[in-house]
Amino acid sequence: MISFNLTATYALNGTDITCITFNGTATESAYLYVQGPPDSVNNLTGYQLDSCCMFISWYPPFTLPGLTVQYIISVGTDQQYLNDSITNYTYCPMNLTNKQYLFNITTTNKAGNGSTSDISVGFQSNSRISIIYQDSYTYHINKYWYLYFLFPARQLCTGVSLVNITLCTVNNNSCYASTNITINHSAYNNISLVAIINLPLKEMLNTVILYYQNGVKFESNTIIVSTYDLQHTVVVNTTFNEVCLQFQFVNGSTTNNIYIHITNYDEPVQPVYYNIAPNDQLYFIQCTTNILAGNNLTLYACESLEDCTTNSAAVITGINIDKVPIVSTILTSYVTTTVSSTVRSTMMMEDCNITESQSEVPVTSAIVISVLSVFLILSLMINVTLTVCYCKRKGTNNRNSQEQEPNPQYENVHLPVPQSELSMKECAAYGVVEGTRF
């Protein structure tokens, strides 16, 4: 067996080498493969990965079996060495700025450094991110609140550890950092995080700040995180001197009573508080009655009476409460009928004088109707004027005298009872009956 070392003068694979023995009796052909410094990488691509990082990838150059190649990646003053098993790189720099980042990749092996390839990746990020607060999942144990947040995956930093989530009050007067963060659910588009934070009770927070290990900080859009037991109050309906409210309490709440206080009346009124009992329910609707009517009222839902208007769990404005309509319980409808019977006739009959008389018969009836919303007034006046007559025979000695020849107009009428007042029906035959109805 013969072994020897050769130093390549230039890189050329497949060089034909002839080996000759020292005694010169035999020759044998052999192929010698020489690995020099590696070629450059192939298909180098890059893009922005998320709000913190950029990503590049490539295909490795050709190398002889059993030999390895390494990569030297330089971005500005940052430099990273990668072995041959890695063909991508995630870059998450400190103090990111919106600009073009130049990546240089140099291949290297035992023979030395090979070719260098480069690519520019643009970076654009916003310090504000959109966050959805999932308050329906929120619960608390004593002062430790378990808060659920939903983030768009593209706005988070997947290549950098999240240090903490901090919640701040209005104008960042008070801030509270999380003690623990866990991923509740991860999908392609969204990531749900659970932050455990020690928060004071009866506080309203509206800003979430995310701090990452590389120093990147993101501030959320304005949200509302309430540490009141009463999370939401919504007006369901308002009627006459009544308002119906929907209440939602946080899981783990200990509040026994909620007080409702309504203000902003046109005229000063004595403060009134209405008591609402949750009865161990986290979600319910309750109506409050006997509320003074008014327009554009303000409703405060409070967990204590001491600071109801200054530290309320919920405030609802623009409430209109109507008065109960005044309905008369006695509606009177008058039906008046007046019958006036007037005898206005002069008849020339033997032994019979028709005299003029007037008779007024008033009839009045009242009907009482009680209805809440329907007012029906029926008035009917009937004035009927009837002309009647009565006949009285003269003298007491002529009762059996011969009957007078009747007027043809009244030939079918007989006076059955002498010297008596005729009934209206009987007397009507002696004259013209006139009637008028209004």
C-alpha cells in the first residue's frame, strides 16, 4: 500500500494521475479528486419574518463526500458562523430600524474561504400592534388576574422571547408587569396568550405593552381592561319609569350587590340608589322600576356607595325614560235623547175642540267606559219632535149622540175612550207627525 500527499496548484476535480512503481515494471492509472475552497451558495432569498426578525435561506454549494462546508454570515457588524447542516438564518437585531439590511454569506472549509454572496432585505415595522382582549375568558383569584389576549401572528416576534406583558392605566400613570406568560393557542394567523398579572381591584387599564428580549417594545391599540367584578352593563330596554339592564360579572367575582344611580335630571332630585343582587349569577338581566322620568340621563353602576360617581364600574349616558301616561279611569259618554211632543193643530169637528199644548220629555243616559289606551267618546243627541193631539169631548150629556161624520183624512180612526187622553199611537192618526233627528 502506498500513501502520499499532493498539494493542488489549482482547483480542478477529476485530474488524471499515473502512478509508476520504482522498479518500473508495472503502471496503474488512478483518479485523484481535489477539494479546494467551496463555491458560493445557490438560490439565496430573504424577507421580513415578523415585527422583529428577517429570514434568509439558500442551497449549499457542491462539496466532496465526507467534506464539510461552513457559512460566515455578516450583517453590518454582526457576524455568525453556521455549520453545513444549516441552510437558513433568522436575524433579530437589537434596536431595529426601518431600512434595508445587507446580508453577506461566505462559504468556507479546510482549504479556505470560498465565494461570497449577498442579498438585501427590507424591514418595516410599527411600534403599535393590534390586540384583542378576550374578556369573556378572564378570571381572577384574589388579586391575580388571568388575562387572555389575541395577537396577529405577523405582528409578534416569533424568533425572540417575550419577556413580559405590561398593563398601564390612562396616560401610563400606573403600570403592572406580568408574572407569567403562556401560549394558550397558536394558529397560522393568530396567537392567543395568557398573562398572569397581579392587579389592584377597581382599576381601569387601557394599554398593553409587550417587551421582547432583543429590546423591541410594542404598544397596543387602546383597549379596556377592567378589574371590577362587574365587567359589562348594557341597557336592554326602557319603558315607563323603568329600565332593564344586562349585567356580566367576571369569573371569580365576590361582589354581593351592585348599586344603580341615575343623574343628569333637568331639575335637582334627591339621590336615589337602586340595589341589584347578582345571586351568584355571572350573566343576567334585571329591570328596575319606579325611576323618575327624564331625558339624556346618566346611569352609574357601582360596587360601593361611597364613590359611585367617581369610581364606578360602568357609566351609560343618553338614557331616556318616559313618564307613565295619565289615563282617566272615568270616561263618560253621554247619550241624550229629548223627545218633545208638541201639539200644533186646530181641527174643526162637531162637539170637539183641539187645543194647543206642549209636552217635553227629557231622557238622559250616561255610559261609563274605562279603557287604558283607547279613548272613545260617543255623543248622540236625538231630537224628535212629534206633533200629537188629544181630543176631549164636551159635555157629559152627549155621550150617546150620533157619531159625527169623520173627515175622510181620518175615516179609519175611532176614539175608543171618550174624555180621555189618547195614546201617542192613537193620537198620531189625527194629525201629521213630524220628526227630526240630529
